[in-house]
Amino acid sequence: MQLQHLLGIEPLQPQQIKEILDLADQYADRNRTSSRNSKVLAGCTQINMFFENSTRTQASFEIAGKRLGADVMNIAMQASSIKKGETLVDTALTLNAMHPDLLVVRHPHSGAVDLLAQKVNCAVLNAGDGRHEHPTQALLDALTIRRSKGRLHRLNIAICGDIAHSRVARSNLILLGKMENRIRLVGPATLMPAGINEFGAEVFHDMEEGLKDVDVVMMLRLQRERMDGGFIPSEREYYHRYGLNAAKLSNAKPDAIVMHPGPMNRGVEIDGDIADDLSRSVIQEQVEMGVAVRMAAMDILMRNRRQNLEEAQR
């Protein structure tokens, strides 16, 4: 699989997605053993640049790199030269002069990570850019679904909540669509993106109807930091209509799983009892699979990078 960067799900073919998930599956099993560390990335330098706050994504990329033997450096962007007026491109060129092998970037502006990838001579992983994409989140969600359901095709999957502002929703729509699943988008009209009919998904504004007989219920966080107006009347009203509770979940299949990319707003998007119900919720498994997926992605990118460097030296 000749991937130079992982900037989004859109360029990936179904077979490439399967290859990443197959390798991540092996890492997931290995991470549950005492021999979870390896030297796959020994001698490699990984730089994490997070321009937005993150707990799960940044921590899992750091753990993934260290488990693979990389030298991992986290740059506190709020204390970097960006605050002194340095442009993103100049920051990229500065880092490029240090010859890193992997650059992991989260940025509030769509397309910023792609711009960086054009300016550096290393592998770049998109850890979320604006409303555009969050590819490793979609991959870890896919791995969680596949391990829970035994397959990743011909499932009925409901993505619920703030679709308009969610890069997680966009990446999952693309990935799950490529893998031949039937996708439903559930939420208020004010939180549906423009051109929603072009996504090839069914749209529901009624939660009970949208969850009827689905295999997977994927809840999304209300992204208030990306909202510039009154998209919902109140959190209380939103929870009443679109927050996941036992009554609404009863419309899904009896063995339907519940997902959430985190961080959760309990009592707004999801009832705490549902989030903590280990017979239905796979939210903690998503966090666990995040490390495995990021290990797999970095493993593949570095193998390709080494191969390309070897070919260039011949």
C-alpha cells in the first residue's frame, strides 16, 4: 500500500482500508499482552503538533509512537512561535530542517494539514483539521464496529447529533459508505450540513424513527466551539429530542452497539447510564482501538517511507 501521508479517508480504496484495519487488529491483540512494545519505528522521530486541545487523540498518538520505538516529541503550540506571528508554513519549514520522520497534526482550519504535507519531507498524519476530516478516528470506529459485529459491511448505522460541524461524521460517512453500509444521519435540520443529499445517506429529524432497527448508534458531541449562532434552543431541549437514553435506544436492534468519539457531554448527547452500560456501549473499546489504529497507520507510512528512500538511493 503506497501511502505517503494519511490526510483523509477520501483517497483510500476499500482494500487499503481493510489492510490498515487488519494490521490494527494485530496490534490491538498485541496491546493486550505484556509484549506490546516493539522496535518497528526505532530510530524514527515523531513530532506531534496539536493546535487544538486534545486528550484521547494526542495521548494515543504518543503512546502508539512510543510502543513502536519512536522518539516522540510533543510541541505545545500555544507556547510556540506561532504565537509570535510565525506562519504555519514557516513553522513547517523549521521543523523540516530537523529531519523528522513523522508529523502528526491537528489544526482548527480545514486544509491546513494538507498544506503542511506539501511543505515537508516526512510522512504526515491528519489528527483532525477543522470540519474537513479525522481519518484515524473513522478507522478506529471501523475497527471497533468490525470487532464487535464480526463484519464491516451491510450494517445499518445511525450517526446522530451535530453532523454539520463534525469532521468525525464526515470521515465516517466516507469510510462506512465505501464499505457498503447503509448510513442514516439523525439530528435537527439546523445541525445538518448544506448539500446533505449528496452524501448518499438517509436523513432523519426524528430520533426514534432514525434509530429503528439499526445495528450501530454513533453519537456525536455538540461542537459549540465551531458554532457561530443559535443552532439549538437549549441543551435541555436538545437532550429531550436528540439525547440518547434507554427509551430511544429501544428502537434499535437488541444487540445494537453505542459509540461516541468523546469527549462526552453526559445529559446532553447521551445518558450516563447508557454510556456506562458495557453490554451496549463500546466507547472504551474505541479509545483502546485508537492506539492500535494509530500504530498501524504509522507502521505502514514508515515502511513506505523507508522503501522510497532506499529506492531513491539506488
